[in-house]
Amino acid sequence: MLWALPQINLSEVLATPASRPKEDLSLPYLLAGVTAMVGFWATLSLNIPDFSRYVKSQKDQIVGQVVGLPLTMLFFASLGVILTSASTVLVGETITDPINLIGKVGNPTVVAIAMVLIIIATLSTNSAANIVSPTNDFQNLAPKFISEKRGVLLSGLIALLMMSWELLKKMHWVDSDVSVEAIYSNWLMGYSSLLGPIAGIMIVDYFVINKQQLDLVSLYQRGGRYADVNYQGMAAFLIPVALTIFTLTTGYLNWFYDYGWFTGSILGATLYYCFKRQ
């Protein structure tokens, strides 16, 4: 941003109209983007107890999330929009990948500082947020064999295997015409379609069914007041997932996938409520 601002007219950049396919209407296109953005936070919204359980009061965790999440997201999202728009003026092409944009900077010192900051941001984000939930999951699966360190390494290995082809593409060892934007958009919308039903089920179960009252001891007891498997919850989750797969494979009901987190959470919540009231 410090490199770009002196070279652009910020008001003109902000006034640049949105670029989208002509056949796409503005409202559906906007809602699909909102769905992808919600998908960005869908994981953390489900495993936020991994972090909020350490606070001393409800007020502390509410203030922390209200201040720490929306404001920082607004800043970084605005940063991405401005720099992407500015790249057209600065280098003559629209560049959405910050790494590629940094490569266009002619000052080696600026490039070095920017790369160090990106490395720090990547490490801090993953170590403080993304790696926590899968590490806890692996530890809970086999606590005698998987320590926190092993859980972190296992999570990193799986992530590396899932995106290994993308690393090879960046090293120009493989060629692909699939854009980074398409990859991230499809990924965000895809897993938001899976996490939406879970969010809807959790909200209904806690606020509607259990009235915000849980027996924490019974949650970890066999034969307690809570069943070992919540079959109603599983059914309420699998039905929206099956509908998402049907949409992707047949091309029908595209809106269900395009707005996946919202449609999935609403359907999952509704089904779970109905199953529990039977």
C-alpha cells in the first residue's frame, strides 16, 4: 500500500466500477461473493470455543470478537480491493495475487520487506487460528499417540498434500489454466456449503432446543443424558450436503450452491428442529 498510494489517484481507483461477467446480474453476483466471504469465516465461527473458552466472561469474548474480527477483516479486504484495482494502473494488468504484484515492484528493498511481512502474516495466522482446530481434533482422536506437536505436523502435512499441485504450479513445474481466484472462490463456496448446516444445527440445538443450558459433565459421559451419536443432527447435516452434491453434479438448483452457507444453514436448522420435535 505504501508503495502504491503515491503512484495512484485513490479516489479514481475507488470510483472504478465492479468488473463482472455481463450475463451475471449484480444482486446474485453480490450474494455469491457474500457467501464466499462468509465461507472465509465459517470455520472459525464453528471452532471459536477453542479460543473463547479461555476468557473470563461472556462480555470479554463478545468485545474481543466484535473489535478483533469485523474491523480487521474490513481493513484487509479493503486493502485487497484497492491494490487489485491499483495494479491495473501501476503495471497495466489486474493482479489479484499479492505475491505476483510484489514481483512487479522495482525496488529490491521494498520487495524484501514485503516478503518478510507476508511470511510473518502467514505463520501468525496459521499458528494462531487455522492450525488450532485440526490439531485439537487429531489429539481427541488418539490422545495417547498424538501430542499437540504431532497434531500440528499432521495438519501441516495434510494441508501440503491437498495443495501440493498449487505449489508445483507456482514453481512452474506444472501448467494449469485454472486461476487462483477460481480456486479460492470454489473452495470457499464449497466448504461453506458443508459448514453451513453444522452452524444451523448448533444454533438451534443450543438456543432453541436446550435453551442455552447444557450439562457439561454429561457431555463427556457414556450413558448420560446425551446420546453418544446425535442421529437427528447427522440426518439434518447429510440432507443439505446431499442436495449440494446433487446441485454440483446435475446443474439444477444452482442457487442452493451459490448461496451455500445461507441455504445450508437454514435447511439444516429447519430439519434439525423438525426432527427434534417429532
